[in-house]
Amino acid sequence: MTEAMRKTVCDLHAELVRNNLVVWTAGNVSGRVVGEDLFVIKPSGVTYDELTPQNMVVCDLDGNLVAGEHAPSSDTAAHAYVYRNMPEVNGVVHTHSTYASAWAARGEAIPCVLTAMADEFGGEIPVGPFALIGDDSIGQGIVKTLKGHRSRAVLMQNHGVFSIGPTPKAAVKAAVMCEDVARTVHVAKQLGEPLAIAQDDIDRLYDRYQNVYGQQRSPR
């Protein structure tokens, strides 16, 4: 399971590059090793074109290095805190994507003014508190903001995006969608005040997207 997760996490980093969510060595994806108190994360300071399944690192849920020849990401403590405190989360992503980070720099939540936001996030994308890298303060802010919230993404003030999901791929999708709606809502605000979506409609859109949209399994 650990080796499979190393490959999954390595491959998903390419999606951050493909979707223009990261530059140089910034950003990271991690994935919980299901059934183990372990997760896989990007090594610190390694460029995206140098990433391989073999140089992904494995950490325990306290953020300690368990396997790998490189030091883990500087955001490891934040990821570890999320995994310890949100057992339903199996993937965490961090980016400094341009438009979403601009909202974070203003300390402003992205309002739910697009059906795509209602679908994916079930409402606004909230802002988390300012926190410094180096311990689990960022993780504490992520958990405090997202626990009990439908959103799978949070804008950490003056920093960037952290997204979560039941799988690493779902967390990457949330990061991609966060940047997409951040850009669109920014453009809309240049033209005037965006129109809010009624809460009942947000609820209906979210329920449909989460439970009906896409290819559903046939009953057995």
C-alpha cells in the first residue's frame, strides 16, 4: 500500500504543474496510507521534474520521517495535524496558486456566486487564520476552519490554499477548482457586484453534484 501511494502522490504532483497551481518547488500533495498510521508526501526543495515514486517520503502521523532519503516537505507538520484530527481525510494539497492566493492575501473568503462553487464546495471558500510554517499551527488553522464546513479548500490568510479530500486525487481536484473559481469571481468583481446564490439552491446543487452527478454504480 505504501509503494502504491508513493506512485499516486508522485503522479498527482504533475496535475499541480499541468493546472498552473505551482512554481519552482512550492506546493505539495500528500496521501494517507489507508490502514496504516502513515502518509506519503513530497520531499522538500525537490523540483517537480525530479520527482519519482522512489523519492517520495513516508512519515508517521506525528510528521516524523519513516522512509525516504530526502527531508520531507516543510508543510509536513500541517499535513500530519490534519490527518490526526480529520480521520475522514486521506489527501491534502497545498498550493500558492495566483488568484486564490490573492484572495488569501486580502483575508477574504470567496463568496458562493457560481454554481460550480455550490457543486464542489457547498458554499463559500473560507479564510483560515494567519500562521507561520515550522510547527503544526497551519494544520490547526486548517482543521479549525474546515471541520464541520462543506468546503474542501481553505485560504490560509497571507499564504495560500490548502485542500483536503477522501482521496489525494479529490484533494487535488479541490485545489484545481479553487483556483478556477477564484479567478472567475475576481473577474466578476471587476465588472460589478456578483449575484449571490440562494442557500436553498446551493444546498440542492451540492446534493446533486455529490450524490447524483457522474457515473453512478448500478444497484447489485
